[in-house]
Amino acid sequence: MNTNREAAPAGLRIARWYLAVVAALLLGIGAVTTVGYVAQATAGTTLVLSQEEMRVAGGVGPAPTVGEAAPPVPEPEALGSTQFVDVPSLALTLAAGAVAAAGAVALFRRTRLALPLGIAASAVAAGVGLIPAAIGLWAADYYALVDLASVTPLLVMSAALVTAAALSALAVWRSRRILATA
């Protein structure tokens, strides 16, 4: 049990709540995705774990490369319902959520591992913050956008999220003296 009675600085209090929100977001996405897959499986949908299985099952696979003919589309009656399950991405989302949750809990309780877990949770939050920028830049490339004005909101949002994560890491680092006495 922590007997440290010194008040946490405002930056640390904000950081731990921000990291708790990131953890809830990631774990929520993982839980909703998992529940969706379970619901689809109970409804009779065939869940496949690779693109090769998807092709064998008659589902839609990746787009043909340049110069390659498009595969024929079977009749809808011939197909059962097939859903690709991206297990690595789901596992990564849940693992990142667990790291963010562990960091937030450690910061709330000011445990002995609060400093390293808080920094790790901030790194996870920064990674999550880069997702909007990746989506925006992918969209700009995919749709051959001449200017980035249409994806600027995604870039601004990404910059704000990464800045918040960096400030969280800074607040955790600056509070290391308080956290070390836990």
C-alpha cells in the first residue's frame, strides 16, 4: 500500500486521466471487435484468419495487381457469409490497451512501477495519436489529392494527440521524485 501523502502535481493528475481514457478507448475497441466476431460466428458466418483462407472460402481477397485480370465474382447464393479476422491487429490493440491501463493504474496508485509504466503508456498514447495522420496521408496518396487541405483536420488531430501524449510523458518524468517515494 502506498503511504505517500504528497499531493500529485496537476500535470500528473491530467496525464493519468488522459492515459486512462486512451486505455479505455483501446480496450473498448478490442472488446467491441471481439464481441462482433463472436456474434458473427454464432450467426453462422465463417471466420477466416488469413487472406489465403479468404480466397479458398470464396470471399473477396486483395485487389488484383496492375495487368492482372480481376477474379470472377461467384453468384451470391453460392457464397456463405465469410469474415476476415485480423488477429494480429486485434492482439496489438488489446496489448496496447493493457499497457496504457497498467500505466494509468500505476500512476493513480503511485506504485513502484509508476514511472516506467507511465512512460510506456505515454508511448502507447503517442502511437495511437499517429493513427489519424497515417489515415490522412494514406487517403491523400490513395485518392491522388494534390493538396493536403482535405486531410489537414486529421493531421491537426494527430498533432494534438501526439502533443498530449508527449506532455503526459513529460509530466510523468517531472514527477519522478514523487513517484520514486512510492
